[in-house]
Amino acid sequence: MSLREGQFRNPSGCAIVGVIDRSGKTMTGEGMILASEVMHDRSNGLGGGFAGYGIYPHYKEFYAFHLFYDGKGAQAETEAFVGRHFEIVYSSEIQTRKLPSVKNEPLIFRYFLAPLPRKLANSHLDEREYVARCVNRINAEISGAYVFSSGKNMGIFKGVGYPEDIGRFYRLEEYEGYAWTCHGRYPTNTPGWWGGAHPFGLLDFSIVHNGEISSYDANRRYIEMFGYKCTLQTDTEVITYIIDYLVRKRGLTLDEAAHVIAASFWSTIADKDPESRERETLLRRMFPSLLVTGPFSIILGYTGGLMALNDRLKLRSMVCAEKGDKAYISSEESAIRRIEPDLDKIFAPAGGEPVVYELYKGGRD
Amino acid sequence: MDMYIQPDYEVVRNTDRCIACRVCERQCANLVHSYDPDTGKMKADSSLCVNCHRCVCLCPTHALKIVKTDDTYKINANWSNQTINEVYRQANTGGVLLSSMGNPKEYPVYWDKMLVNASQVTNPPIDPLREPMETQLWLGKRSAPVERDEKGRLKNTLAPQLKLKVPILFSAMSYGSISYNAHESLARAAQELGTYYNTGEGGLHKDFYKYGANTIVQVASGRFGVHKDYLETAAAIEIKMGQGAKPGIGGHLPGAKISADVSETRMIPQGVDAISPAPHHDIYSIEDLRQLVYSLKEATDYKKPVFVKIAAVHNCAAIASGIARSGADVIAIDGFRGGTGAAPTRIRDNVGIPIELALAQVDERLRAEGIRDDVSIVVGGSIRSSADVVKAIALGADACYIGTAALLALGCHLCRSCHAGKCNWGIATQRPDLVKRLNPDIGYKRLVNLVTAWNHEIQEMMGGMGINSVEALRGNRLMLRGVGLTDTELSVLGIKYAGQSV
């Protein structure tokens, strides 16, 4: 039997693309499928996935869990666990379309959940932490079950295959969201496991990432001090945990977190105005072990926004573009032109400089 | 001399080359060389030779060499010549054997059994000649609350830290064990390099207060030279609990090395042996250490980081955990190969553990307990090259102390006779005629050269790994692989075997 993601380290090259309509108007997942199709050669058919925001307006108060099950036993065990910790508002198998190019799919289920009030109160945890810990427990303790999406009013859809095939498999043309991201994977090893595909998500954070970070083990060993378990051994996983730690647990802004992860060089900081110099020096002194080196481009999705970030040397391609209310981020300009040939503006963000696109009414809860 | 003991090394003179200029005679404080006016030739008494190579280096006609003697006792795999000689020596004197510098025995050197990674294809190596390659770092506590001012800007809640431009510091060597000129060389080099040197337990000479911003002052069990100005002048204070060369015992500076100047600096009588106790007599347990840490912080208004230095011993991971919770900002760990100006031979050669294993375990333990951010880790004993520095940082160190390598840069030839006080290189001596042989203008420059060269090499290796900040190398153990190690050694080091993917 081939090894699963998490049992080995699996560097990958990739394609990433994202779109947001800042007015909050929704669009189907079709655009992302078309965009990723243009970048077909940046993937190798061993992983594709999407994240959509605003896709569950009727259940937006509830945590939407998406799960892969290897079999009915894992499902029964998981549902018993979920039942002990949450009220299950609605659950169903996720509707898919059979495609010859998408094989060996696991059982794929969706649950809308609310934490049981008494359990939550007894845990003395903040609600999001409670949910995050439940996700971690299912993933770590129940063999054959894997939660791959756990945010409110958002969802991740992923699997083994080319992203355009995975998008059609999940019938993403039937979902409507104000923001989407997509990932096509080019792993240098055979994962064969659907949980190993990207985006990687934790609560409403989702990350698509292209790169192979050289700081991986320094970052991993540091972040694991704070209760995270990097079970998948992927860059995307550790970057997600870093952002979750800095933003959710430590209360940094996304911009501050970006300046930790892709900190400016000391020589660059020295040339900045006094206030920025002080701020960036302090961030580097407080969180030096969360500096991420080596090539990466990422799109962080969250409730109400997308953030694009390149490593500080810009060792991976990434462009941003705008057209009216819509903003685009992509590994290649061609993918954006495929869905919007006539752009108001297109630019390549500098390494280490985050680009944030949020709903006009504001991002995050 | 002991009639039983024959010299280990022989002075060999090429009489065709020798011009009897008598440089060797003048240079040798051990009085090996002499001129025979009857024959007009130079003579040598090899039994006095410590093999410091001073005469060899200065001979203008390259007429001298020192060779290992081929005189031997009957070969015995159990009783080596040295072991037998040591018995003879002790039978003659009734004394404890003394040695200097680091453990020379054939124990495994784990640095040499670890190999470093490099990038190929899936991510690019980075060229330090063309891109920034950061070796700057800050030492100290990093755990600090995120707080904001009324405008929402982050407040600096960090405890004091030390800024290092290179991940290398000069380790503790006292004035007394080494010379004024050696100290001046270290202080000036530290200043120029943007790093620190360490006074050791010998106090700080009044001439060197001006280098305070690059000085770590030591508070050791003898409290030699400790007073208010001493603490206030320093950039940081180091509590010395132990030393890698002699874990479990205190220091010993022979009276012969206690000159008037050393006496004044140490605040002890001239010419009398300075023996610091094995323990701090106010520290018999971890809670006592905490009190000393905070006493020193109180005395300096919480403006300076406090280091606690321990020898690498079997239980160092647990000890380090205690230190990390004692208010210390930096833990310095000294491996069993670390140098010394004088130590009992049996202790130097048999007590303590390799720094590589101690470091790996301390770093792992502090992470397992979630307190790695409460302290920085500095390791020494012995770091011999930039490759050792890279491997130490990848195992989990923040920075490295170098002592022996620094002395080598000043001319030391590792003759391991510091305790005799007759260092021909002007380093480990207080004899004015010998001290002046070390020119601090040249000495400091050689130290700067050494560390600068190492820093370039560190940058090259980091670039090869695709890492452009030393902070992203710290604890990055996937960048290391072992060769020739057992499963137990690999697991203690927390690394994979060469060829193993993850």
C-alpha cells in the first residue's frame, strides 16, 4: 500500500488562483474551473481543490464540516463523536458527478453543526477553539475519517485529479459564493489520498499555496509547541497553523502576520520610516521562528476576504488584477485573462508585501 | 623531572640549516633550547618541550621540527604509554593530574557524523553574493504578550535582548587565565563584529570598560571581580554554574598567574591560588538559582539579559527546563570537549557529554514543554568550524560560543599547557615578556577575519539550503542527516539517517 500524506514529506509545485467580488455579489465556481484549466500544465493530476466563501447562506450560523471517510465504520465512529459535541443541524452526502478521470473517491459527507452549549461551557474554551480541537481530535484519533473543511458559510472541495476535473466532480457550477480560490497540485511523490489535496483549511481559514519552503522544520517544531500537530507534513498545513496562531490566538492583524511570515530583510527594514521600522523589528524579534523562507505564493481565504502573499524574494510567480468590484490573484496572468480578458489593472506584488482584498463592508467576523 | 618519564615529543634540528641565531632559545619560556659556546651549536632538551611550535614557527631557516617520539614501552593495548606515564607521575608527586584545553580523547565527534542538505530543482538555492543572506539575530526571551497602545500600534513588551550580527560569540575566558592582550583582542574583535566576548570569572580590567556594550560579564561561584560597575557596564550577565571541561568542580587559577593587575581586577590577593568553589554556595537548588537571577536583574534594573551557563551533563535537558523557568534569558551549554585554562585531567577526560547530544535533548525538551521561546540557547565546547555552527543551529541552537577556535586565531597551537602559565604565544600567561608577544592590533584583526570567514561560509551553506535567514535554520532538523550513527544516536539527535526521506 502506498504511503499517505503525513507519512512522508511531499514537496509540490502548483497553480493557484483566486477571485473575490468585493461588493459581495456571488458567482459560481465555474470561473475557477476555467481559470485552472488554462494552467493545466502546472498540475500533474495528483491533486486539485477549491474553497468557496458565502456558499452556504441558509446555514451561515453553523460550522460546515466536510468529511472524507474510508468506510462506514469510520463514519459511524465520527458521527458518534460529532453527536457528543455538536448539535447536527443538517447532514448529507455531498453531491458529486461521476467522471472517468476522477477515481477512488472516498465517502464524502457534509454536516452543519452547532456546538452543544453545555459541552462548550464546560470546556472553558472560546467557541472557535472548541471547534478547532474537535476537528483535530477527529483527524488525529479516528482512523479513516478526515475533516477537510470546518468554517462557517464556506467550504473546501478537493480530491486527487486535475483541478478542473475535481471542480466538475463536485458540481461547483451549482454553488454560488462571493470569493473562490483554487489549487492545482504538482506533487513530487504520489499521494493518492484525497485528504492530502489542497486547499488546507482550519475553521474559516483556507490556504492554497505554491512552493516548497526551506524553513519547514523550524516552523513545524515551533508551531507544535502551541498544540498544533502537523500530521500532513505539508507546507500548506504549517502555514495555515502559523496564520491561525498569529491571527486567531495572538491577535495580530493579517498585515502583521504577513510581516512575520514574509518579514522584510533587516536591511530593508533599516530604510523604512521610524514607525514601520519599529513595528517590523518588533515582529521579527517576537516571532523569528515563524519566518518562512524558500519559495512560496499563497492565497489565504477567510470570511470576507482574500490575502495574497509571496515569499520575500518572490521566488514564485503571482499576479493580482482588478476589474470593477472583482479582484483576482493567480500564479499566471493567463488564468485571469481566461475569465476576465479586459482588466482595469494588473500588477505583480513585491515579495513579502501582502495584498488584501476584502468585501467593502469589511472582512473577518 | 621524573626519571621514569620520557618525553612524548622530540625536537629535531637540521644542523645544515641551523645558523645558531638563538631565536629559538630566546622564544622558549620552557628553556628547551640552549647555545653551546664550545661547539658553536644549538642544543635542545626535549623533556622540557610542550610542543607549542613557537620555535618552529619563528626559526628563520626552517631548521626545526617537533616529532612524536618513537621511543615506546612494550606495546600494550590496555596500558598506553600515556597511561603508564600518568601512573609514574602520580607515584612521584602524590598529586592530581592537571591538564588544559579540551578533552583530546577519541570520543565520537557527532558534528562529523551529520550532513547538511541543499536545494535541487523543487526549490532554488539562493546565492549570497546576489541576495541578502541574514545571519543577524537577537538572543533572549521571545515570549511576550501582544499589547497595543491607544492607536492600536503594537507595544514593545519584550524583555531585553542582545543583538548579534553573527551567530557566534567568544566564550568565557578570564583575565588571569589569558592575558591582557588576549582580552583586548577579543574585546575589540567583538566590537567590530557586532557580537560579544565574555569576561569569564576573572572580573573586567578597568581598561576594558569601554567595550562594555560588547561584553558579557560572568558571575561565578568565586564571585571574583563582581561589583556594581562591573554589572552595569556589561551588555549581559552570565551566571556560570558549570564548565564543559570540568563539570562539577570550580575553577583554579594558579598563584603564578595572579599578577598585580589580575589581583586588582579579581579583587583577590596577589600570588595566591584563586580557587572558586564547586557550587555557588548560595545555590544548592533550582529555586536558589532563580533568586540569583532576579538579584542580578534587580541590581541592573531589568535592563540586561541574564545567561545561565551549565556543563553538558547526563540530565541537562531537565536542568535546562528548570533554568528556563528560573527567569534566565539565555541558557549556555558547554560540551565536554570545551577548553579550560586548568582542569583535573580525569575530570576533563571523563565527565560530561558531547554538546551535540546535549543540545538536541535540551532543545527538544524545551519545545515539548512549550517553553523554548522563554530562553535562547547558546552552545560551545567545541565548535571548530562554520559547519559545526550550521549544524548546531539546525539542531536547535540560537548561536555558538567559540573559545578554542578564537585562541587558535590568536596563535595558540593547542599544546595544552596553559596551567603552566608560560605560554610562548602570549595568550595563557601573565609574564610581561611573553604577553607582549601577542600584539592586540594584529590579534583582533585575526579574530575578525576568522569570524568573517565563518560567516561567509554559513551564508553559503544557508543559501544552498534555500534559507536566507539564520532564524529559519534554527531547529530545522530536516536539514540534517546522520551517517555512521546507531538508531539510538539518531533518536537522541532527532534526525534521520542519510538517504532517508521524510
